[in-house]
Amino acid sequence: MIYNDEYETMPREALEAIQLRRLQQTVERVYNTVPFYRKKFDEAGVRPEDIKSLDDLKRLPFTTKQDLRDNYPFGLFAVPMSQIVRIHASSGTTGKPTVVGYTRRDIKTWSELMARALAAAGVSQNDIIHNAYGYGLFTGGLGVHYGAETLGASVIPVSGGNTKRQITIMKDFRPTVLTCTPSYSLHLWEVAQEMGVDFKRDLAIRVGIFGAEPWSERMRQEIEDKLGIDAIDIYGLSEVLGPGVAVECIEAKDGLHIFEDHFIPEIIDPETGEVLPYGETGELVLTTITKEGIPLIRYRTRDISALYKEPCKCGRTMVRMARVTGRTDDMLIVRGVNVFPSQIESVLMQHEEVAPHYVIIVDRQKALDVLEVQVEVTERLFSDEVRKLQELERRIEKDIKETLGISCKVKLVEPKTIERSMGKAKRVIDKRQI
Amino acid sequence: MKVIQISIFLENRAGRLAEVTKTLASANINIRALSLADTSDFGILRLIVDDTEKAFKVLRENGFTVGKTEVIAVEVPDRPGGLAAIMDILAKENINVEYMYAFVQQSGKGAVILFRINELDRAIDVLTKNGVAVLPGEKVYKL
Ligand SMILES: [Zn+2]
């Protein structure tokens, strides 16, 4: 179902006209109200009136997470505090958290976009939503909550934690929609199993809307098979809005529609900053064009994606972004090629003989970069023939070469020998002496 | 007539093989036959033990990557050309041997050789018809 037919299916030309008008207004406003932007635009030698077409967007400087930290907590707010009605913050795993403020209109926009996202996943006012995203400074819980109420669905604000109680609530209240992180959905399934509760037999959940962490097609398959539901990918980040920036439609489940009447997406080469054409993989950059509290110009999300313009069978005209497979933070340059560990991971995920635990070792031998990927075999040995294991190594090498365009050596290692860390695993060892 | 063999994936790291034998020894499991196939990166250790289920369990509990494979044990007459005759029978029937290794037997008439063959049932059939002694698992584990 399409929540806002007028905007979501608007012809591209009309949509782009709206985008340009809103972009010009935003640039004008931030230049005049946020000293940080005025200084940056002046340094780049660009003035608001220079933005004459959408193509001029690339003349504007980028904004980074570091800029938000440097202006901690409220330095990038574009309105006086009296107009801010809500404050959220991202967890600061490294350094200070990033803080965002919403005006009343921002909350209304966010609620509508989340309502659109829920509708795209096939949710209607007749549904009951089990919202297991955390409520608090994190945007997930309240974002989904307001969207659900705007749509008119019933929402259970269960938040995170106390998994056993969640299963009991799902059994008794019979929610039809589950919203949480993809990994938590599998955890819910495991705990349900332990309690003797079968998702397919005993619960009424038919669709899950999962986000806030990278996942894969293979994980989607696993969730859909185990829970017996449709699993939909949703995207958002607190700096830009929270959940509801983009969502998959249940009709195609092939890329996430970005709500372009509120955001302008670009894909750039994270090294050079150059804007890449449609279809190419790089870093997603977002510009907010309606936000009042904290508008962001060309915000570097650090998320790896690609943009697709092809029409979608759901009827939405908004571009689709590829499922986010990783972050640019750990990007490597090997023999001049940008290599993202997440790309290697997605190749490994396609081979069931290996576990998704790996380490990438880059070294330089005789002035040539060499890449080695060590990957754990699964815990149960599937073949005792050396030849077959070597064939597996060659097969993975070939797939990596096809995906990344560079050759590497794959080495099988024993399970549980690659270091685990609860947070972001240390996936890359760079031994090069440059 | 089949014998269950345990296969273990091992990285080529110092002491890894010793850890396998130590694990089995502390569980009171005897190794009856053993073979190691390796490359520069990793190896596969193949074992016949006196208590397969227990060995499989303790190895897995100790973090080893373990698999089970069916092989056959064949008694080879202790005379020149004994093994060649058996290989000949299999070759004539187009039965491919993936690998083979010998049994550690203290005394007796002949050697016992373990064969890994994809068409196991056909191989047993062919060998038996040609008068070759294929030993049952229960007998092999207790040898
Ligand atoms: Zn669609």
C-alpha cells in the first residue's frame, strides 16, 4: 500500500522541481542561521544563489560526523531552543555522541515518513505492531512508534530486552508486525524455541521491518524461513532523521526507496569525494531538504550503497538504494582498488561451507600489495578430501575477484580461531610498510 | 561392512596434532589407524578409533572441526602383489579410490588397508565376489 500517493508516485520531473526549491531554501537558511555552514560555504567560495540546479549540489562542501562532534551538543541547530521539541543522540562508541534536535514540524515529517515506510512493508491500521526497537535517546523506538500511530496501527511499545516477556506478549496480544534489529529477530526466535513457542504455529507475526545494522540476503532468507514472515529492510540514521529515510517495498524487496521529497541522495567515491553515477557502489551522502532543527548538507553517512533509478513494480517513482552492506570506516585501498571488508563478507556469506568469520591481511611483497583472506570453516567438516577443500578456496578466490576486481588468496582456518569482539570485529590487518 | 572414520580439519600450526592425540588419550580412546593429508595451509587428519562416537564427541567439545566418513577395511594377503591384485579388481570395474592408508596391526597374517571410495557399496560387492576379505566395522575397531 502507498501511504502518500501524491508524493511517492510523483513524476520525476515534478519531484526534482520540488527538490530544487527545497534545497535552495535549505541552503539559504543554513547560510544565514548556522555559523558553521556560513564559514564552510565561504571557504568553498559558494553562495546560496549559486545553487541553480540540482547538479549544483556537488559544489557544496560535505558535512561529517566529526563536524557534529566538534559542535557538540547544539552547535549545528538552525533554530532557537524554544522551537526544539525533542532531542535524540547517537551512542558514542568512539568519541562524543552526536546530538540532534527536532522541531514540531520535523516530528510531523518523521512520523509521516515512518507511516509511509510501514505502509510500504504492507502494514495498515488493522495491524498490531510489536515495537522492540529501544526507546530512549536512540531514534529507533520512538521513530517507529510515532509512525505507527500516524498510520493508525496499534503499537505495543515493548522496547528492547526481557526477551521471554516479549515472547509471552507476542503470544497473548497477537501482534502481526515485528520491528527490531535483524539479529534480535533471530534471538527472539531462539528464545521462543527454548520456551516451546513456534513462531509459525503459535504467533501471528506476518511481517518484520528490520534495520539499524547491516544485514544480508542470506540473513533475510534465514529470518523468513525460521519466523515464517516477510522480512523488510528499513534505513535511517539519527543524524539525518532516524528510521524512515528509506524502506523496501514488499512488492519488490529489491532496494530501498529513498523518500526524495525530503532527502537528496548521492553516491560518492569515499577517497576522492567525486560523485559516482547511478549503479556504482560508494558512500551514501544525504542532504536534508525539509528539516528545520538540524538541516544537514551533503552528510557523509559512511554507509556503503548504490543508487538505482529503474522504475519499481510497486509504482513508487523514488530512487532505490542498495541494501547497506557495510561502512567506509574500514575501507582498504589495495593495488589502487577500494576494498570494503563488507564486500568480502557478502561473498563469504554465499558459501555455506565457511562461517562469516574472517580476517583480511594486506601485505606488500616486492612493491606489490597482496591480499589474503582467512576464513573459518564451519564447525562440522563437510568433506575430508583435501582436493575439495582446495577447490573451495579457489572458488571463493574467484568470487572475490569477480566482486572486487582484484585477486587474493583464501586460506581456510579452524573455527573460533579468528578473534571475536562484541562490537565491530577487527577484520583487517594491514602489514604494509609504506 | 563399512567402517566409520573420523576426519579432523587442522591448520598447519605447531602442536595442533599433539592436541588431538592428547584429547583422545585423556578420554581413553585408542587410535587404531591414522593418516594425515596436508597442504601448505591445512591438513586433514583421518582416524580409526576404538570408540568412534565418543571420539567424535570429545573432539567436538574441544573445539575441533570433525566429520565422519565411511570407508572400507580390506585384508591384504601378505605376499608380493597382494595389494596390486586388489587395485586391479577395482580398476577393472572402474571404481575410483579417493585415498587409502594402512592399519597399524601388531601381528597376524596380512595387512589391513583402509579405502575411501565414493561407490562404497559397489566396491564391497565387487571385492567380496572376487574373494577379497572386507572386514566389518565392529571387527576393525577392536583390532
Ligand atoms: Zn518498490
